[in-house]
Amino acid sequence: MTKIMVVDDHTIIRQGIAGLLNSVEGFEVVAEAGTGSAAVRFAVDLRPDIIIMDMSLPDMDGIETARQIIAKGVESGIIFLTMHNDSGLCETAMRAGGRGYLLKDNAMDDLLYAIKAVLRGELFTSVPLTNSSILPLAKRADGTSRIGGKGTTPLCTSLTKRETEIVALIAEGMSSKEIADKLFISIKTVETHRGHIMEKLGVRSVADITKYAIRSGLVR
């Protein structure tokens, strides 16, 4: 069971996120906090796997809260929520120990993708990262970086080059046989890749793969 804490000073937003996450099999919201100081206390006591952290809190900002949590030896994956589409702020948040940076206007669309990416040890951001000290954290196995959010490229650092190619072909509506013919591989190999793709993306259907491909900019 993945333990999650939600930190936001707006009760409606906090409860909405908690309700969404509690409806997902394997996720459990173990705490909600409306201030940074409460978040630090809960994090130390409960050691959640994931912390969804609002950037703006009444007593201290989310970045300082994250620093205090990490300083106390808590190894939670921290995903920041913010209204600020600012790559500089995003990079500051990542340097402070964050693993995700989501814009609130599309947080509900990207939140599950972000959590699953962070649980795999990856980064997920809604804005492009440009700082050279941050980019190495987002490297994929094939040496490239994939960064983004709604309408751009959600980060999935574990897809291979071949798997990314197959994702695009699946999204274009091609069958396993058509993909096998195009890539000069067996149907069984395509199906094996498909299974790995679904596992890595945490999806269950072709429709989900297609949605990922569109959001990633792999297809129009």
C-alpha cells in the first residue's frame, strides 16, 4: 500500500485530492495537513511514501517545508503543486529535494502519472527543466530526457527507445501485427513490449497508452 500525505491550506482542494487518491487501488491517504509545521510533524511520525505539497502555505512555503522534512531524514517522494508556470521555481523546488512539480490547472490530469513516476524513482514536471544540475536526474536509460505535463511530455524515464516507438504506433491505431511488420519483429515481441509499456506507465488499456502518447507529443 502506497502511503500518501496531502498538504494544502485550502480544505476543499485538500479533500478533493485525498478523495481522488483514496479511490485508487493501492493508494491510501494517511494524513492531511493545512500548514507546513503540521506537515513536518506528520511526515516524521508517519513516513509517507509520497507527499503532495502545495507551494503556498500560511506559515512557511512548500519548499522550506520540504527542506525541513528532508533534514529530519524522511525519504518521501515530494510532489509540489503550484499556480506558477516558472521553470526557475521548478528547478529550485527540485534542488530542495522535490521529485515532482505540477501546475494546479492540470494537476488532476497528471497527478497519478506523477505519483507512479516518482515511485519508480523518476522526476515528473509540468514545465520544462533547463538547469544542467537538474537535468541529469531526469535521464532515461537511452540517455535522453523527457519532461513535461498536460499538452507536453510527461516524464517516463524508464521507457526504452523501442518502447517509445511502439507507444507512438499503438496510438496511431496500428495492430500488433502491423507494428511487427513495420518494425520487422515478431508479433510475440510486440506483445512483450506492450506488456512492459503498460507496466511502466501504470496503465491498463490501449486508450490509456494513446492518452499518454498524445500528452507526450508522440502523436498529434
